[in-house]
Amino acid sequence: MSVNSLELTARTMLFTRPIAGLDDFVEHPDDALVDVVEQPERAAAVWRERRAALPGWSDGALLLGYNARPLIDLTMWDAVWPLWSYLITVVEEYLDNGRGECSFPHQAVDVALFDRGGETFILIGDRQLDVHRDSFIDQLLAAAHDFFEWVAECTDDDPSEELTQIADLQQRRSAE
């Protein structure tokens, strides 16, 4: 399989209404979630409305897959802003130390990016995949950048810290 066919897919969606549990949205996610890429204006309106009532709110779902295999699905819903931030830090720790780790902000789901036996692995919850190191990291950083660019362009919030961290990591990667 060529490196070019190893694709990371990422969708960031926000809850359009309060959610009590998984049953509230898993069977009919379109009724409860709005995609920040597919409907950026509607997502921004939901973001502003929900954050006005609950400062810091960013509840939703980050769907992440690699090579057509799911890493994060709807059952792992959480606060998407801190989750993206944590994933960026996992990459940074991995590049610094050979291993990056975090847990989801509000769920008992662990994340690790590490090397073993000459291969790179991502572990999210009980899902472990071997990944092509360079393409996975580059695509994850690009997806995180897309989310935080949406925050910067469509909301009143300031993700400059995250965007700077991403830019620094991308520059570091291009120098490798």
C-alpha cells in the first residue's frame, strides 16, 4: 500500500442541543449534531449560543479515522476544543520524547502515540492502529488547524495559542 493511500479523516461536529447521553444522538446524529466544515455558519451560531449560556462549552463529537478504520466515533463524544488541543500536545510530546499521551477531557478514554518495533502506533481507547508516522502526524496537524481556523474565522473565540502550536509543529516537521 502506498503512503499516499493512507488517509486520515476528521469531522468535528457540535451538539445543537443539550445531550443527556448516548441515546440522545447516536441513532439520529443529524438531529443533534452540526458539522463545522459542512455547515460553518450554523455551527458558529450554535457555538455562540451555547457558549453564551455555558462559557467554555464545546461539546460535540470528533470523528477520526485512519486508512478507513475508525479511531474516534460518536460514542466517544466530548468537549471538542480541548480534545483537539490535547491531540496537538500528544504530537508535540511524541516528537519530543518518542511517546505522547493524554486522556479525553471528560471521558475515561486514553490516547497514546508511540513507536514499537520500528513502527508507529496510535492508541485511542481500545483501538490501536499502526500508522505511517509522517502522513499521520501531518494530516492530524492539518485537521486540527482546520478546526482552529474555523474557530478563529467563525466565532468570537481566540485560538491563537493552538494555531501557533500547530504552526510550530508543522515547521518543525518540514525541517525533519
